[in-house]
Amino acid sequence: MKDLTKGKPSALILSFALPIFLGNLLQLTYSLVDTRIVGSFLGEDALAAVGATSTLSGLIIGFLLGLSNGFAIITAQKFGAKNIADMKKSFAMSLVIGTGISILFTIAGLLFLKPILHFLNVPKHLVPVAKGYIAIIIAGLLATFLYDACAATLRAIGDAVTPLIILAISVALNIVGDLFFVVVLKTGVKGAAIATVLAQIIAFVICWIYMIRKYEILRLQKEDFKDPSPIMVKEMISAGMSMGFMSSLVNIGTLTLQTAINKLGKDIIIAHTAARKISEIFMIMFSVFGQTMATYCGQNMGAGKIDRVKRGIWLAIVYTAIWSGLTIIASYTIGGWLVYLVTGSHNKTVILNATNYLKFDTLFYIVTTLICILRNAMQGLGDHITPLISSGLEMAGKIVIAATLVPWLGYTGVIICEPIVWFIMVIPLLIQTFRMPVLRTEKTDGKI
């Protein structure tokens, strides 16, 4: 366990962020390897089928991840306040509420999968392959949530290392499973999906066993599931749904944009899949310090140490701004090589469009830095509305651009879409930053 309410903010933030960074990097490494295995062994049609549905899986999984992180904010606040009884109840309630929502998503996703694929404009010849892949991913949503919930709870009490180790095991199993099912058993893209779900199940089991053996405060009893405080339940639903919808609104906009991209042909679908995979690597620090700020601000808010909050937020912004500069350099020097590394394709159309996307969008990453840090910090501080407004603007912006600029400008419309939306969605966050008393305070503990 790590108490983020004591010690130098800079040292605490970096030491807490490092295992989260390594964990996210592992996850992205798997995603890239998965893409490369599918592209290399199953061909471009299979890769396009997976890419055409990636936004759908990202939408649902992103919501569940946000849900678990939102629940964990309340757990972090209770831990920071040293209220162990309520901390245990918040963990128990996160499992109950999240399990119910995951099951509902699974049922709805499988029942309405065909019309959803039609809405996504997945090319007809790719629908059978895409449907087989995404159906398995949806069927495994409960395992995905349970692992996310356990990992988020461990981070809430300051343990960011254990989720990293378990994730490393999961990623290794995932890659081995991919090779076994796809290459050895020749099960196609369904094998890649099966490997993903099995790895999630194993990760949850390992995480649960470790938690109950290592941390007495996480050993739940029957009474922890009974008679939760209505106020705490309201706080959990507010935080969980806010974080979940914050992610979902972003992904709904991305999904809508994908429907326009899917009309531009297989080469563009592959190019955008590659560009987004690389962008996920480039944006890794944004999510890392965003997650760090949610826990850091949550613990310090619970402990009543408001003077530490602003210092932590500004440090996180500085660290991610430096990273943003490095991504620009990478885009303009090794962008084409990265596209080939992800796809294994020598297709000039694929490489050109993907690198153009990277070169343009990375120039505006400093705006994304502000968005990710401020949104998560505000969630940790109890403001669940402003981040939703910001995410809602992103969704609306992408929907409008998908209907206007993409049909007019083609993939160029997609490339300029993100920066336009970023400048719009940062506005409410900046306004709220200067309005919130916690963020306006100039008082610090003097420790940098």
C-alpha cells in the first residue's frame, strides 16, 4: 500500500505512475502484437475486419474500465480518510454494481450485434469475420470488468505494482494464446478473441487470490455487502457512471467516426487502425498521469490535504507536455517504420495516410495533455459533471465531422478531426479550473 498524502508530490507521483506506465505499455504491446499476428497470418481482410469493430469493443470495454476507476476513486477517498469499514463496503458495492452492468452489456451486445455491425458500415464481405471476433469479446465482458475492478482497487490503496505484474502475466498468456489458436489450431480471428478472454479470466483469478491473501482490508465479508450507506452508494454511482460515460462519450464519437472511415475502403481502414494503434502508444503518458491524478487527488481530498492537489496537477501537466514533444519527433522521423511494424504492410497508401495522421495530430498533443490531466483530477476531487461535458463535446464534434468533413475531404477530414475537437472540449475544463476553489488555491506544502 502507498499513502499519497505524505511526502514530496513529485517523487510520489513518478513512483506511482511508473508501474501504471509499464502496465499500459504492456497492454499496448499486446495490442500491437495481436494486430501484427492477425495481419501476418490471416491477411489484410482479417485485419480490416478486426479494425472495423475495434471502436465497438473500445466503447464497451472503455466504459467498464471507466466504471471501475470511478468506483475506485471513492475507495481511494475512504482509504485516504482511514475509514476502512466504508472502504471495504465501497469495494464490495463496486463488484455488485459492476457485475450487473457487465451482464446487461453482454446480453444487449449479443442480441443486437447484427444491427450494430450494420450501423458501423462494416463492409459486407467482412461482416462474418468481424461478427465472429466481436461476439467472443462481448461474451467475456464480465471477466474484463472483474479484473479492472480488482486492479483499480489495488491502485486506490496505493499498490500500482501488483496490477502491473498480473497484467504482464496476462499479456504473455494472451500472446501465447494468439499463436496457439491462430497459428497452430488455425481458428482465425475467433482464436485471437478466445485468447483475449481466457487471459482476462486468468488475470482476474490471480488478482483476486493475491488481494485476499496480501491485504486484510480487502478481505470481504458478508456484512460488507449489506446495508451500504445511501450517500456512499450515490457517490459511487455518480463517480463510476461519470468515469464510464466520460470514456463512452469519447468512444461513441470515435465509433461514429469509424462508420465514416469504413466507407473509405480497406486500405484506409487498415491505415487508420495502424495510426490509432500508434497513437495509443503516443498517448500512453496522458492516460498514465490521468489515472495517477485520479488516485492522488482522491486520497488527498479524502485526507483533507487540499494544499497538495494543485502542485500534483501541475507536475503531471509538465511531465506529459515533455512527452508530447517526443511524440512529435517520433512522428516525423520513424512514423513510416512504426506503421510497417504494426501492420506488416508495404502498401504505400496505408503508410502515407497513417503517417500523415500522426504528423498532424501530434502537433496538438499539448491540448490533449490538459484534457486528460484535468478530467481525471476533477473526478478525483468530486466534480463528475465538467468531465462529462467535455467528453460530450468530443462526441458531438466527432459526429458532426463524420457527417460533414469526412464525406467532403475523405481521410483528410479524419486527420483534422481530432485537433478541432480537442480545442473545443478543453474549454469547459479550463473554465472550471479557474472556478474550483481547490484548484485556485495557491497554498502548497513547499515540497516539489
